[in-house]
Amino acid sequence: MGPRQTMRHRHLHVAIALAAAAIGTSCSSAATPNQTAASTRAETTQVDTTPEETTTLASEYPLYLSISIHVEGFRNEVSNLDMFEIHRDAILDVAHSALEHSVVLSFEIGTIFVEAAATHDDDVLQQLIDRGHSVQVHADVGGAGTLRLDDFAAALRSQRQALGAALGKPVSHVSGICSQGPWVEAAIQAGFESTNGAVAYCMKSLRTENVPAGAEWIATCTTPSDCHGPMEVTDDQRDFPFIIDSSQDFLTDADAADNDRGILLSVSESSWSLDCLDEGLDAPRCSASSADVAVAAATLDAALSRGDSSRVGLLQWSWSIGSPPEAAFADELFAAFSPAVESGSAEWMAVADVAQLARQQVLAAS
């Protein structure tokens, strides 16, 4: 792991990556969902995948807060109903806890979970939407090796259409696409309008002359897991989503991107796991605690202090959890952000909705 991968509090990130592969064999269960998905699920060919319009631009904005949960990791849940139900119930528990605190989550769904929900005729995805959360794509495509652009785009398009069909509504956002290949161009070609989860491995696609100073070590990185720390970005790039259109120069030439055809990138704090904020990225084992909440709260304070209310800014968190957290920890976490939200300084919003708002602002200014 390169020298820029070490814990730095100025790079604290929290995206909720529900690393389901690590979820334990038991967890608190939510009520079994009603089996209504079959009657409402649309056919892939019938789904309009054009992203929905968002609200009119304002003159001032709060700092938007977003939490992304990557729903992935249960490899056998399509064929194993018990495994699927463990995964489903863990997801619904988190969704319900957030709802009690008026927190909006972004559930970014892996292809296996989409297939499992359809196979078991379960309406979990609709339940997430009914609870006010966002459901988008976590592709987990790219990774090690280099995919051809057409193959990369086809894989992403397939997932976008499959999830859109399951929801009966379009999806516009994708995570899990960092690659040393053309990940930006593939996402655009597949019809996505925004992406997040930008870890250091995304820099593998940069031409050598476009690698930021201090990030030259990325050349020696061989796998995404070894380079899951923060990218080397400016404060402006971290705090404010921006449009990109090339995998080879997306950090150094963002101002020259084609705003009409590019994809909106949200960097924020995409590489940190909430339960490791106090321990650091290199910790062999992490446990969620009050110390992690304190670090997350300090990150929020810092973001608010350097914020610009005239621009659409985002503080986005991830949460890699090995097993469902204690309810008390979730309560403490959400409560730490309540003062900023109640004062109007911050507002919870799904990352895809923030991206749409930021895109509108960029286009209006161009």
C-alpha cells in the first residue's frame, strides 16, 4: 500500500459499503416483506432509463450529506433463500434505523442481489424506495485488468437496465467502476449520469503525466483492494462534484470536460469505512465506537467551516460493516449530525439527487 494510503483525518470518509460478504451468520431481523414485487416489476424493454428532472436551482445551498450502502457480497443468495433473507433483513434494519432519524440512504445494489430479489419474488427494493431511500447501481466492474470500452459499457448498461426493470423506474447513478481502463467513458456510454466511490485505484487510468503530485506510487498498485484509500485531490475536487469525460485526465483537465456529455463525479470521502475512522485504514480489525462518531463529527465541522453555500457541496460517507451495528451506535452516529441538519446548515440527500443538482448548476454556469 502506497504512502498516501495512511490515515489522515482530513480525508475522513464514511460511504456505507454494506460489505455483505463479511456479515455474520445471525443478525436482527426486520419483518418479512410483502411479496408484491412480481406484480409491479417492469420488463427491461419497457423501462425508460432517462434520468428524472430535479428541482430548480437556488441561490444558496446547505451542505448535502449522503451515505452510500454497497449491497454486495453474498455470492450464493440467488440459490440460497436463507442467505438472501439474512442479507435482506440486514439491509432493511439499516434502512429502518435511518428512517427513524430522517436520514436518507443511497442503496447501491450489486447485480447478484437484484437477481436474488427477483428469483425469490421479494419486494425489498420497493420497500427501500417506499421508506424514502434511493436505489442505484453498484456495478463492481473494472477492477484488475483492462476491459475494452465496448465490453465495459455493455456490462454497465446491462446492470442499469436490469435494476431499472426491477424498480420500474430509471436509474442514473453507478458506483464500483474504478479501473485502469476507460471507466469514465464506459459509464457515459452506458447511460449513467453520475458516479461516486472514487478510491485511489481510479487513478490507475490516468496517463503518467496526469498523475497528481504525491500520487506517483499508484503505478505500483496492482489490485483495487491494495489501493482503496483516498485519491490525491484538491479540497475543491473533494468538496464539490464536478463533470468529467476522460479516464486519462479526469483530475488534471476537469475544467475542459464536455459538460453536456460528461459524467458527474462525487469524490468526497469515498475511501474510509466508518468503523475504522479512529483506527485507520491499515487496522487489521475495526469496531464501531464513540471514537469513530467523534471523528466523523469533526469531519462534518471541518466541511462546514470551509463550505461555500453558493455551490452544491457534498459530504458523502461509506460504512464497511462486517456485521450489523448495534442500534445504539447508529443512533449516536445520526444524532451527531442532527444539530447541523436542524439548523439548516446541512441536509440529508441521496447522492444521485445531489449529483443531478450539481450537474444543473454546472450546466447553468457554462
